[in-house]
Amino acid sequence: MRRVGIFGWGVVAPRSPNIEAFAKNLESSETWLTPFNGFGPDNFLVGNPTFNLADYKPWIDARFPGSRFSQLERKMGQPTQYAIGAFIQSLSQNPGIEKELQELGARAHVYVGTGLGDLPTIQNISLDLYRAQRRWDRFWASPEHNSAVRAWRETREPLEGLPPEPSTIEEVERDKAEDDWWHFWAGRSPELREYLEELREIEAMGVPDEGDVESAKLAVIKEKRTRNARLQKKWSSPEPPWNAVSSNVLWNIHNTPASQVSMLGQITGMTFAPVAACSSFGYGLKLAMNAIRLGEAKAVVLGMTDAAPNPLVVGGFYNARVISADAAVSKPLTALRGTHIAGGAVVWVVGDYEHFTQKGFKALGLEPVAVGVTADADHIITPSKEGPTLAIREALASAGCEPRDVGTWDLHATATPGDFLEVQNLRDVLPDSVLITARKGTFGHGMSAGGGWELTAQYLGAEQGKVYPTPLAAPELNKQIAKVHKHFVFDHEEPAPEGCSGKLSMGVGGINACIISRPWK
């Protein structure tokens, strides 16, 4: 079986714009969480990534025309930009690996996914659309632009589907009532239909079938713009709502981070976005290792990326009753009040160990040996006992690692009541000698990137023969959890135990991934 190594890595995380800052910050037991205030003043703490795309401008400008950086800045959302930054970092630990990835052709793959997608971009464009639709409907529903309204006002005859007049609705519901009223009447405006007929004639213009197609296309586009401007001036109407929808909604779909990494790295092998909620990084690592061991790839650029916390995500997690909302750090394994949302990215260059070391490249951290993946097939959010336990047993068996051989383990632990079950399940498999870590009190819960941050922290510490501290103080350990297991990493570093290292992630929908790693021999 081909051995697999990590030959590059990069991180964008709270307080950590790069992998070097990430490693330095891990030496402290302080939390990296900060106030959210995305709803105005509130009681949420989140992990806001530290990031500036301009840090990567020299690298991009050295390889592409000057317009490329501007294009990335204007059109790409946070998940893609974070992934680009982490990818560029991952090329720095082993000089020459960028060229190697290019020369591998179809044998270099890119698997970069996301947990929730680019929700900030979708939210902003949705709000733009809503406001434009509201202006549009209000204009065409007004009596001066709608003869049907003028006629109805004289008779007040009942109309099927006519909403109540906004003035009759309580103030708390009036915005919605206005939307319904204006939309109803805009749909019955003869003047709007006349406008649309004129617009249809403009948009019906096509490219002539004679002459140069490209120049003819540009001429048609210019003529359409001129006539559209003339139409808007004639009617004095707002811009149509379809004009308010930025094309960025198309450029920031789930596979965009992967495709942009492939383009910037000039990597021409298979490229796609694996998505498996909180277990995404483990699932992606499984796919990368499979591709290498099957001989389909010599290298895989593997990554996960999440947007900075925004109101949609924080509000959604709050109403799912899994987020802390008391303005204090909720640490795993303590009061079990809930987790903290975080954003950022992590990218690894995963490669065929023999191939890369023969070319003089050095493997980083630990050796990933096996990944066990399972589905609970049970509850939408609460992990089962059987699913994660099976993932652990599958990973141990594939790695040829006995439970007694495990030295350290990193939990998924989200500071919810599920922490107790996770520790209990783990002890059903592993002995009480295992040194356990839980890090979401440090940098928060990146939906897809969090598991990658935790694994990277495990690997970085192993390189230095230690386990980084966590924010957890010994007296804070939940008493019920302490009855099950006592050997945890608290707010000071520990020497790295001998043996294998484990990492479990449990995703929304009951998706589990367990990674077993070992020191390089």
C-alpha cells in the first residue's frame, strides 16, 4: 500500500492569517474568539478570520496579468479568497512543489470543499434583490403608473387574491403587507406590460449571421444598452429587479474555491468540492488517500473553507439550540452551553510519500494512515452511539493500530451535551491512558475548516514533540465527564505521548470521519 504524506499546508483562521501565526497562537491557552455584533450589539462570540487578500497580490501578479488580482477581489467571495490564501501558503514549506504539481498533469487533483457555501455573498445579493423588487413593485403599483389601480379606486369592487390594504394592518406586519399589496397591483399594471413589450423588442436583437461574429456581438450589446437606457428614461422607472442580481451569485458556487485553486496553481487533474458538514476535511482526506493509493493521483491539494460568521449562520445555529449566547467563552467538556461559529480555511498538499521524498521534498507533521467514515442514518443533528464508534473501529483496523497503541486523541467536542456521549463512546474503545484534546474553545467551530484546523494543530504539535494547550482549566472539567475519563490536555502543553494519534469529526446529518495518524519512522 502506498504511503501518504503531507508536503505543504496553509491556514486562515481567527487571529491567524497564516500557518506561522496559527502555530504561534497555539502555544497559548487563550481563546481566539471575539464579539460578533452582527445583529448590532449581541451576546455571541465567534471566530472571525484574520485575512487580507492583498498579502497574496505579489504572488498572483508574478504569474498572471495585473487584472487577475482585481478580478479575484471583485468577483470571489470569502470562502474562495480564504482558500486561495491557504493554498499559496501551502506551496512555501517545500520549494519547487508548485512546479511539481503542474508537471504531474492529470495526476494532480484538487479537492477543496466548503461547509455552508458562500452565504455572505448570497445574503448580500438576496437583500439587493429584495430592495430592488420592493422599489419596482411600488413604482408600478402607484396610481400614476397603473391605470388598473386608478379604475379600482373608483369602484372598490372585490378582486380575487387582493391583499388587505397596508394601512389596515398592524405596524409590526406592515412591511410584509406593503410587499404583498404592491406586488399584486404591479402584476396588473397595463403600463408595466407596455414597458415589458418594449423591452422584449430590445432583447430580441440578435447577432447578424454575416460578418465577424465577435465584433457584431459587441455592437449588439452596445445597442441594447443604449436602447435600455432610453427606455428607462422614457418611463422614469427604477432599474428592473433582475438587474440588481449580481453575477457573483454564479461565480461563488460550492466548487468555486476548488476551481480557482486549480486555475491559480495551473493544476489540471480532477477538481471538485467534497461537502460533508463538520466531517468534510476527514472525508476529503479519505478521498485523497484513496486516489493516491489507487494510482489515480500522485498529489491532491486538499482543503476546506468557510466564510466569516454572518447573521444567517449565527441565527440558524442559535435556533438549532447548539450555539452559546451569553457573551462568555463556552469551552468543550465544561458547562455544555453550546459552540461558537468560526470562519477561515485550511489547505494541505497530500502526496505519494515515495514519489515526493525521492524528489527531495520533506513530509510534514504525522503520517496519515487511515480514515474511517460512516453515516449514523439516524438523527439530523444528534450523533448516535453506533455511527462514530464504527468509524473509530474502522479507522483503527485499517491502520493496524490496537486501542492500546493510541497515545493522543482530538475530539469533535462542540461544548454541547453531545460531548459527554462522545467521551463515553471513545472510552468504550480506547483505554484511560489516552491523552484527549478539544479545541473549539480556542478558535471556534468552522463548519468544514474546523476539523482541518484541529488536525493541523495535532500535526504541528507532534513535529515538536508536544501537545499544545487548550483553554480548559482542570477545575472546569464537567464532573460527569470526569467520571468517564480524566486524562485531558488543560491550559498548559503536554509532552506528546508515544503511539498513534486519533481525530474524530461528527457532521450535521450523522456524517462521521475518524483519522488515525502516526509519527514518521
